[in-house]
Amino acid sequence: MRANDDLILALPKGRILDEVMPLVRRAGIVPEHAFDDPDSRQLSFRTNQDGVRIVRVRSFDVAAFVAFGAAHMAVAGNDELMEFAAPEIYAPLDLRVGRCRLAVAEPAEMVATDDPTRWSHVRVATKYLNLTRRHFAQRGVQAECIKLNGALELAPRLGLCRRIVDLVQTGRTLAENGLVEIERIAEVTARLAVNRAALKTRPDEINRWIQRFREAADAA
């Protein structure tokens, strides 16, 4: 990153964006009209702030954009930051939006006879391979992880595995697919993430934006 580059803020597509944008605007960053156009395929946007651009990327890619220096700052769920676990990322601020949880779930008919404290080996479907393995390893449980990026609720029904690890917000999707949450791995909220190298080379600018996001979160 060069010091005279535009400051790049990466924002995630998907469920979290609607909750994040009021906070971004409250911090003083308003994207150009195309950002809100549902028919636009544009991914990089000017803003009302000279020298600040927004890029919109897949939520699971946000951490990579920050870690490898393509974005100076980003908003990302701490589930994604924990999964990526990159030392190049500094996450100084909990924005307190996008609340959900990362949990283990299994078919409802298993719950009465299943005892998680007796597990020694589990097979789970998840997109959080690293987080899942770390969680079970801390309990001395070997986790065989099957990577799926969607439709995880189908995996137990179709015999792919007996359990899944996924984000849970209300629990409705689990219930409608005959699954029950049995173990919570982590509480999840959106965080402001910063590239550490950018913080060293542009400290005044980035610290100013951290403070503005902090004030925006406190005012919510």
C-alpha cells in the first residue's frame, strides 16, 4: 500500500450489510448512488469522502482482502476473522451489529440420547474448518470436517454427517430442518478490522476513522 493511495474500506455482501450501512453512514462515509442500486454489478465505489473508496466483497473474503493489503480497513464478522486468524489483521472495535452465534447442531431425534461430553470423534459439515477443528481439539475431540459453503442443514438428512457447525441467528432454519442447537462455539458480531501495515504507515488517518466508527457504534 502506498501512502497516497485511496483508503479502501471493504464491506461484506449478504445478511450483515443492511445492519452495517447505517453505522458506516453515521461514521460519515456515504457511497455513490450505484452502491444502493440492486441492478448494479459494480464492486468498487466512490464516497463523499475524498480519498476513501468502498469495495463490496463476499463476506468470507473480507479477511483476506485486509490481511493481504488489498483493503486498509473492513467490516467483518468475528467468525470470519477467527477462521482466517491472520496476524496481519487488527480488530480494535466491536461494532455491536450483526449479532448471531456459531453453534453445533444435530437432528432433534438424537438429542435425548446424545452426550457431547462423551464424544471422542465427530464428523461435521461446515465452512468453518479451522474454527471447528480448534474448538473440538481444545476438548480432546477429533473433528472430521466436510467443507460445505451452503445448505448445511441438508447434510444430516442425506447421511453426509450427523452434525453441522454453522451460524445461528434465530434458530428458525435449524428448526424447520429438524435440527437442534446443542453447543455454542462463539458469539458473533461485526468488527472493524484494520491492516496492521496500513496502521503503521497511515496512523493518523486510520486512527481517526477508528474513532469515528467508535462514536457511530456508541450512538446506535
